[in-house]
Amino acid sequence: MPDARPPHGLQLVILDLDGVVYRGDRPVEGAAELVVRLHGAGLLVRYATNNSMSTRSAYAERLRGMGIAADAAEIVTSTSATIDHLRRHEPQVRTVLAVGADGMVEELRTAGYEVFRAADAEDRRVDAVLVGLDPDFDDRRLAEAVREVRAGARFIATNADARYPTPTGFGPGAGVMVAAIRDASGVEPLVIGKPEPAMFHAILDATGVGPMEALVIGDNPDSDIRAAHRAGIESVLVLTGVTASDAVASLEADRAPDHVAADPAEAWELVEARISR
């Protein structure tokens, strides 16, 4: 990937994954060409997803399988952003009760955290309860998480998405698990994923790029666009995901994008216009 900075104000493009680069297990038409063009213009490309279920390496492999050159260092998930937050702001957290998928657990363990699941955490206290989308969430995991939060463990949600896209439609997202633990414990969580700006801040810090030199391309006004506004980054809403064209006119305040593109080809035209300013 190119390291030289281009001679214009735009340095970095942040792409959401599901709905922008692919939909389910199928690439969005034109997405691979968009990434090639971005790299050809000398731009840094990063991918930001609220999905906490897979590791960054698994996402990179998935993108390569779709013909998109990517490596793990270019990908930020809500899990990796949570790890970045813990390292920067809560270094006292070393033991974690994980309510999430195997990919989240693997990322936490690789980062050096001692990770427990509900089945093996009964006889000890942990420093934090980290919650993501957990396909095996049940009463046992809920009870263990609530017990730890009530006992004083830090309550952190990798994301709070209420629904999750699947090949057969939307299923319950991490926000359902987060809400159950919140309601049963009476404790509000710290939420890391979009629409909070932490993921975008982590990307800016890691690349050394300022918000005025970046651009976010996303499909969801409630997460991608709101997070871009909160991070001070210009945004493009593409209509290849969850937003229909007839809904754009009703978007207001921090849900309103700076630009709208029908597809990746139109998104590239907007990038070219930004480059030529």
C-alpha cells in the first residue's frame, strides 16, 4: 500500500464495510474498483465496522476473497477500538468477562487480556464486562454479566446496534444484549462503536491524519454519518445499504450527510471533486 502522502488536502478515506463494500456475503458492485482508485490516488484507506464477531485478520481475508486488497492493520472493528480505548484510558483493566462471539474473545486474548466466559467466571471478579454481538447469549450469560456489573466491573459495549444484517434479513444486534444487561443492572454502559466517534478517532490517531484531511463513506445515517459528524469528518452516504433514496430528504442534524452517492462509482466522483478543491 502506498505510504507517500498525496499533494492535496484529502489524505484518508474511511469505508464502512457491510452496505458499502459488501452486503452479506456478496461484494457491492464497484466497491473493489473504488478501493483501487483510492489507492491509485495515493490515499490511505481504512475500514471501520461495528461488527465485533470476527477478528481483523478474518475481515482482511474476507475482503481479499472479494478481490479487494486489504490487511488487518487497515481494519478497525468495535472490538479493536475497545481495546484501543482500554489501553489509552483504562490500563487498570486486565481481566474481562466477554459477552460476545469467538472473534471478539480471540482479539482480546491476543491483546493480552485475561478473558472469561460465563461458564468459567463464577468464582471470581473481573475488571470489566465487555459486550458485543453474542450468538450464544442466554439467561446464564446475562446473569453472569449483571452480577459482575453490580459488583463494580466496568460495563463497556463494543457497540449498541439494535439489529444486525444477515443473508435472510435483520437479526437482533449487540444492542439487545447491552440493553438487557443495562436494564437488569441499572448501570449505563460506555459505548465505543459508531455513532460514538471513538473508532474514527482511533483511525485518525493511528494514521496521523487530521479530521479535515479525512472522508467517511458509509451507508447508515444513524451510525456512520452521526459518527463522522461527531469526529468532525466530512461524510458521504451511499445508497447501497440500509438507506433508500427517498429517505435522504428527511435526514436532519447529525444524520444528514455532506454528500450522497448512489453507488461506489458516484462516491469516487465525489472523492475526485474533493481532491481537486
